[in-house]
Amino acid sequence: MPSLVTVRGAIPISQLGLILPHEHLFLDFRSPSHAEADATDVLRRLRPYLEEIRTQGVTALVECTPVGVGRNVEILRALSEAIDLPVVAATGSYRDDRVPVELRTLSREALTEWMVRELTEGIEDTGIRAGFIKLASTDSGLTPLEERLLRAAAHASRATGAAMASHTVAGAVALRQIAILEEEGADPRRFIWVHANNEPDPALHTEAARRGAYLEYDAIGAPGQSDQHYIDLIRRAADGGLARQVLLSQDAGWYDAGQPKAPIRGYGYLVQHFLPALRQAGFAEAEIRTLTVENPQRAFAR
């Protein structure tokens, strides 16, 4: 039975509902060797925001912080246990300038082995399995290291069925990534183009989706972002018969270990404000369920 692999174990997809596919709970923009904080303080700061979405009907949250920007899966498990909210953690690494030194010289094969181990056995010595692969590209295009990580992810995805989600701003770069996955024999339907909302050319959205990728529109509710922009993106995809390949999230949060008193942007905007706006724009409940329940379940199921 398809399952969502969370920091507390696998959960059958049939037991889940609405999933937030791109949020952050904890990260650390200092050197990759940090990623430490007082778990009690992290819980104190994040509890009200996580309890809010539990009451809204959110059944799981995908935490998109990989190696290189402060991944700490033990803190994620502590949060998940305290709030009783399933949380999905990532393997993989962020863009070139944040890749830890111990990964930079590894071969494609060694990187694949590392990802598969984290997806199937556990991360480091925690026993906590990653639920998907997080990647990134430099805005101007893939560096050789980012391409090697992507090719490794393609093989890890083939071996495990895990989704690959890439922080990619430009549509041309996303299409190049899809082509590389095809070269390596990976299924583009396991690829999520993160931050697709930043690409202004609708033709690139359409091409990526028609080749199988998910389009993730994930800054909903962020400062400077209009609901209408996202409604237009979703409408265009739906009119093109591509609504089953759209994911919605907020890229919100987070507790920053380097700035523990920094403001936190909560995770409740999507359900409280944006989904009512979709209904007002004429989207039916079945369409909204496809966007918020069925699509993320299918995207992240293994």
C-alpha cells in the first residue's frame, strides 16, 4: 500500500488528507556544521502555528530543509511527536554554495548510495528515514556539482520510488533538469519543480507539466504575493488539463537556529484565506481536493 514516509515511520496514504508539500520548521543558515538548538525553545515557538493547522485539518507537512541549510531530523521528530502531526524529512542537499564539504567530491554513485541509505535505513545514526529527495539549482543554471547531485537523485528515485523536489527559479533550468532525469532513466512524474510560481512564461509551466513534472506554487500568503496571481496560475493549469500536477504550499516558517528570536510566518494562510478565495473564484470542492489532498498524496507516496 502506498505510504508517506515520515520522521515517525510510514503512514498509509489512505489515512491522510490535506498535506502541505513545502514548508520549513527548523533550519540554520550558518555553516552546515551547526543545525543545533534547544528543542524546548523550538517547540515553544512553533507549537501555536502547528496546532493551528492541525485544527484546520492539515494531516501532514513536508519539511523541505536539506543538508546544507541546517537539517536536524531529531528536532523534526520531537515536534512531530509533541503536536501529533506527521512530518516528512528530506535527503539531498541545497545548491552548490551550500553543499557540505564531505559531499562535494563524492562520485555520482557514492551520492546515490548516501541518498538511498537515508531513504531506506535512516539519516546518520537516528534511524529516522527521509521521505523524499530535496535538490536545488543555482538561479543561472545547474553547476557541475548540482548536476551530479541531480543524476544521483535520479538513480536513488529509481531505486526507492522517492519523489525529487528541486528549488528551481527558472523554467529553462527546470526543463534541463527534466531532460537529465530522462537521460538517467528516472520518471519525470517523480519530479517536483519547486517555486515554479517565479517563472513568468506560462509556456514553460505547460511544457514541464506535459513532460510529467509537478508544478509547485508555494509562496502563497508570503509578503508581496497576491492571491490572484496564484489563482491565475492554477486556472491556466486546469484549463490545460494539468490540474493533477499542481501542488500548493506557502514556504512558510521557521525557527532559524542562528536567529532564534526572528519572526515566524505561520502555516495557516492556505486553508484560512486562499482556499476560500479559490472557492470564490469558482473552483469546485472536488477541484480543491485534487489540489490539496490527492496531488500531494500521489507526489510523495512511496
